[in-house]
Amino acid sequence: AARASRYHAVVRTTAQAEGVEPELIHAVITVESAYDPSARSHKGAVGLMQLMPGTAAQYGVTNLHDPAQNLNAGARHLRYLLDKFGNDMKLALAAYNAGEQAVTLHGNRIPPYPETRAYVRRVLAYYHENLLSSLLPRSL
């Protein structure tokens, strides 16, 4: 929670600019990096939103560890995937994890990869938790 609070303002601004719900961005960051801007996966994904270098380059990122650049590119990529898959959040998240080609190759369905299926479930669980907490009064 302490790490997440550091990024609330930039997530909100980025979400508004890119047309992606801040609760979704927070959910992706939670699952991808647990808010660690220096996180690096075994596959080479980097930063808060765990961008692959090629994806980051598509969005003009010059420093994958810079939280603002990483968040902006990750949110733009999420927006692209949501648009590509008709705002189907499950498919967009599957594509964020496994690549859009994997979703397309499996007939625009979540690929049968255990990691991807678990990823989609985890992000959606955090997303729904974030939505619920955003609706509750702060005093609870």
C-alpha cells in the first residue's frame, strides 16, 4: 500500500490521458511488479508495468526504469489492446501477458497457458478489489 500510494497521482493522470481505468492500471502494476520500478522478469520485462524492450521502444520509452515513462507506455499499450479486442478486458490482459499474437492464434480467446490464465484471474481480482475500495468511504 505504501509503494502504491507513491504512484496514485501519476496513475490517475496517465489513466485519464489514455482512457484506461486507474483501477486497472493499479491491478496490472500490482501483479506485474508489486510497484517496484526496478523489477525485471526472467523474460526481460522491466519496470512497474513490466514492459518488454520492444514494446517500450514502440511507445518511445528511453528509460524503462523511469516510472512515468513506463506507466505511460504500459497504459498506452493497454489502451491499444483494449481497442484491438473490442474492450474485452480478459482478452486485453491475456494479450498483455502472452502477446497479442497468442490471443489471435487461439481464435481471440485466452490462450491455454496456465501462466496467462492465472495472470488474467489475478489482475481481475485486484481490479475488482480496487473498484470496490474506490467506491467505499475512506473511513471504513
